Amino acid sequence: KESEFFKGADEVLTENFKGRNKYQSHPYTDVYALKTKFNFSCINFAIGYYQYHTRNEYVVVEDVYNAINTGKKIIEKLGLHVGVYGENLKTGKKYTYNNFDIYPAASIIKLQVLYELFQNYIYPSSLNI
């Protein structure tokens, strides 16, 4: 909690979630695995779904939009430059953020790197693609 990353993210989260944010270290998340394996700062925060992994799971769309805006504010606060492109393959609806900006070519290999990381180091034999 002493890192520049945490302090910047905490400021935005406190503002956007109006003090309702709580911090915990949950061992069943991807960021926990990455954080413990490689010792760098990372974060998961709620994106509008509740009672997840139960029969009563539900989504509050307004909270999803708030989470997206919170993510953008964290990125801006930390001085990062990122781009996102997402598309619902059934409806064709798209979400974009800085998607036409130019990024280093190394960005295109990240999926393969992430796959190899999980396949060989974090969760061996769990990815049967």
C-alpha cells in the first residue's frame, strides 16, 4: 500500500466509490497470482456484478459504467496510456478507448505471453486451448 500505483488508484477509488471501497487480498484472482509471482502492483475492483458465482448473480449496468469511468480515471491519474477495443460478437456492439492510437508492436504479443505465463508457471495444465 506504499506504492505510487496504490496511492494513485486509492485516491480515484475513494472518490468514485464515495468511501465504500474496501481492500482485501483474495487468493483466487488472476492479479493475486501475478502479484505474488512477479512482485508488482495490480488491482481488481468491482465492475457492477454482485453475488458473483452464485445462482443469484446480477449486474447493475450503472455500476458497470461507473467502473469503466473509474478505470479511465486511474489510468489518467497514473499517467498511463492504454487502448481498449471490445466487441460483443452476438450484437456487434463495441466499446473503444484510445483504440486508434499507435502503440509499440510488442503489444500484439501479450496474449501469447499471458497464455504461456498461465500455462507454464501459474496454472499448469489448466488451459487446454
